[in-house]
Amino acid sequence: MFRIGTGYDVHRLVPERRLVLCGVEIPSELGLLGHSDADVAVHALMDAILGALALGDIGKLFPDSDPQYKGADSMGLLYEVIALMRSNGYSLGNLDITIIAERPKLAKHIPQMRESLAAAFGCDITRVSVKATTEEGLGLAGEGIGAQAVVLLSRE
């Protein structure tokens, strides 16, 4: 049995915040605003996994009203979602993330992002796709960074 899930998230770029994408810190004068470390790509990925499992979204699992998640490491939260995925009898078939950002340029960081996610799942890097694009100044990414994720889960 297979399950497919999608996730989407967006965060505003602001000064005096770190920019973390797929667990990788990206050098930038601006970072993403959020209750946690605001790793928009990992947030979209977690929503895709939870959606595939019909378990809601990260707001339900890790509410921003709960102070324990203030400044949380999104990769740490991803490990919890992966454990939940496995406890429900599923494993990752593959994942595909598109990061939407006008700035900074991300191409040189994508190999490290793929490695970070593959390590989290304990899978071969060939199951992990990360891409970056812009919206030519026309969409939400003009004010921040967005991400869309799709996952295929299979019954173990």
C-alpha cells in the first residue's frame, strides 16, 4: 500500500534570524521568522508526511502556542515525525521538495540539504530531491521563502 502526501509552508524573511533550510544553515543577512527555527522546507516536508498518514499537520502536533517549541530545531521535530511514520508501519519511498526563494541563491547548498534529509530518514540520497526556484518577483517568495513537498510512503 502506498500513500502520497503534500505540504506547503511560507515564512517571512527578517533581520537578526538564522536562515535554515533542510537542516542546513545558509549564510544570509536575513533569516526566516517563526516560532521554531522556521525551516520552511522541513515544515512542508513534515506536513506532507502527516498528510499522507492522515494525521493532520505540524500545527496540530507541535502547536506554536506551546512554549516547548519556541526556537525548536525543525530537524529534531522531523525525527519525531519520521518515528511516527514508522510506528504507523510506513517507510519513505521518496520525497521531492521545491524551495521558492528570490534570495539568497540556493543551488550550491542543495547537495548538503539532500544529504541532511537522507541522513534523517536513513535512506539513500537517490530518494531525496530538493530543488530551488524563484517566482520572478511575482509571488509570496518576494517577501520570504516558501516550500512545497511531496512524499510517497510505502507500507513496510
